[in-house]
Amino acid sequence: MSLILVAALGLSIAVLERLPRLRFRPSPFLRAHFASDTLYLLTGYVAGASLALAYVAAASRALGTHLGLPRLAGADAPRWLSVPLALVALDLGNYVAHWCLHRVDWLWEFHKVHHSSPTLDWLATFRSHLVEQAFRRLVAPLLLIVAGVPLDAVALAAALFLGWAILNHSNLGLPLRFLEPVLVTPRLHRLHHVPRTTERNLGTVLSLWDRLRGTLVVGEPAADLVFGIPGETSTYPQGWARQLVEPVAGIGRLWRARRATTALPSG
């Protein structure tokens, strides 16, 4: 059911992106690398969603069975409370994972794949290396696992999180500034994909985490701005197969550079 809701949202945004009065800038539906990003959607999200929920369920059950931790799944918490709490916990977990992806050099090599997209639209949401997907799905739900949040609440919160991520990556120029004291909007997230501000606006749903860290930037992105990786906007390889192996090559270059540095004679 959650996948159906997300698919319906994605298709709705894809339609709205065709409307000149609503879109941020002109972009064809079958734009460059559409097939590759569709493959990212199928391999990283559609195929991985059930595995992610199975991991949360098994880990939560293990904590309750072997460590005796109290489980929210066994309480009578109403869904109007458990789902928003699950969404906040999931958003915080993803923020921490996203921060790691930017701050840890070898993780950044994998996260570069997401930032390599020259186009932001509903489909660009899903451009993400399989290693990044695995890392996020291990780290982001840790608070949900520790608390033992009911699995149906987790599934709904995950659908809401992904739906908001699709909106934030969309090619829509909606007037949503009134939401920005609380929520991340497409306008704010575009700034995260601009090379000079790529370390800012790391949040997905709530703008709170960036406000607390002092990393929130606001502004009106120009329609002709360039998205991409700092220093590699025009050189990073495109296409699913090439991007599958490029992070490994990047890590190799990092290792050789560090080895060369440590091999230099002191003094």
C-alpha cells in the first residue's frame, strides 16, 4: 500500500512538472539519463523496500526478545501519535546518515553518485548507489529499532519520508516558503545540490536539524544554476553501470594519495 501511495505521488509530480506555470525550469520528461535513473528506482528502492522493513522488524524483535527492552509495538499507542514520532525519528536518522555521507571521505565517494545528477526532478530522487542505500537503511532506522515502533507505523512513516523527498527533488517552483520554518522545501533542497552550498541543507523533511547546526541556507535559486559535484560537475561519469564502479575507483585514488602523503620524508 505504501509503495502504491509513493508511486501515485511520483506520477502526480511528474505530470505537474510538465506545466509551465508550476515547473522550476523547462525539462523534458524523457530527459538525459532517464533510463539509468529508472534503473536506480527499480534496484535501490522498489527491490529494497521490503528488505529494509524486514531488517527493522527482525532487529526490533531481537532487542525485545534477547535484551528485554520494552517495545512500543506491544503498547496501545494510537497511530496518530506513533506515525509522526516515527517520521521524526526516521528523519533524524537519515540526517545523521546524510551527514556521514558528506563528512567521511570514502562514504562521500558513494554519495557523489546522487549529487552527480545534472537535473533535479521526481526521478532524480532515486539516483543513489547501492552502498549508500545499504548504509542509509542500516543507520537511519536505528531509533525506530531501539524504541520498537510498530511495523505498520514504520512503513507509513517511511512512505511519508520518501514522498517528501520526491517533492523536494522535484522540478516544481511552488510557493512554499511559509513551510520552511518547519519543513524542507524544494527551494531549500535545490541549494543542497548546488556545488558551493552542497554541505548545507542536509535535511529531508524537517528544517530543524540544519537550524540547530547553523547549516541552513535560504535563497532563491536561479533558473540557470548548475547542479552537481563540487569540481566535477562536467567530468563525473553518468550512467548506472559506470557509476556502480566509479566510487571504488575514487576510493582507490584517495588511498593512493594518502599513501603518497605519508611516504613523503618529514622535514
